[in-house]
Amino acid sequence: MGPVHPAADDPQTSSALPGYQAGALRWLAGGAIAVVLGVLLGAAAVSIAADTGRPLPGVGLVVVVLVVAGTVAAVAGAGALVRHLRWRRALRAVPWQTGVLRIAGPAVLAFEPEGYDETDPLAAPVRLRLESTAVWRTRAVQQLHDAVVRAAPVGPREWVFTADGLPTVYGARAVRCR
């Protein structure tokens, strides 16, 4: 067996991680822009109402929606950036494991590492739950049913996986069997 190379050294990883980071930055920036627009719209509405003496109907609701949704999006983006940094650091220390991804439900997965034997009573696949709740990411992962993927543990109960041709990485939490 040859030397084991960290997952971060894989050429596809060096393009997939920046793809994940770009998505996180889009969420963070989009959320920040929504908050700023909400604040500016609120200030403009107050100024117009003060000048004309009449309130602008519905503007308050729009301002609240912009600020709340923007805050949620910015927090999601910041969380994804933190996750990206943690994953990148972990992938510098662990190799990719090749295996088959089985889909058991919308976000329920099982990773069967290379050499896995389902007839062996002591062998068990790594049972995972997809971290993302975005519908498009869940659907993209569902299309990987029975596909050969590369996966790596990036924490005590967290895994990252990708496959050839995917522009990003996906995170999943290991679940305990009952």
C-alpha cells in the first residue's frame, strides 16, 4: 500500500471546498445586504411619513421581513464559513475513503466504505444524516444513490463527502443506531 495522502491534497477537493465557501459567502453577503436595505427602507419610510404626515402602508412589514430574513441568511452564511474552515483544516489531516452512498430517505444516508461486506454481521455502514436542509442540496445528494463517493471524517460525528463531477462538498452527521 502506498503513502496515504490527505483529502485536501486531492485536486477535486481544492475546487470543491472553494465552491462551498463561495456559497457561504453568498449567503452572508446576501443577508447583510437585506439587513442594510431593510434599515435604509425603514429610515426612508420614516422620513417620508414625517414630511407628508401620512404613513406608508405595508412598508413596516417589508422592513421587518428584510431585516429578519437577512439576519437569518447572514447567520447561516457565517455558520457555513465556520464549517468550511473546520472542514478544510480536518481534510488536511485525513485521507478520502472511497465507498458507495446509499440513500434511505430525504436526508438519511449510509456510507459503505470500500471493502464493506453486508453479509459480515460485525460490519456496519456509516449511518449519516445530511446537514443541509436546502431542497436543492438534498435533491443533489439523492441523485448519488448507489454512486461511488469519497468521504472523510472531519469531526467525532461529522463527515464530508463528494463525488466526481460535483462542484462542492456535502456535510453529514453520523447517527447512532437504536
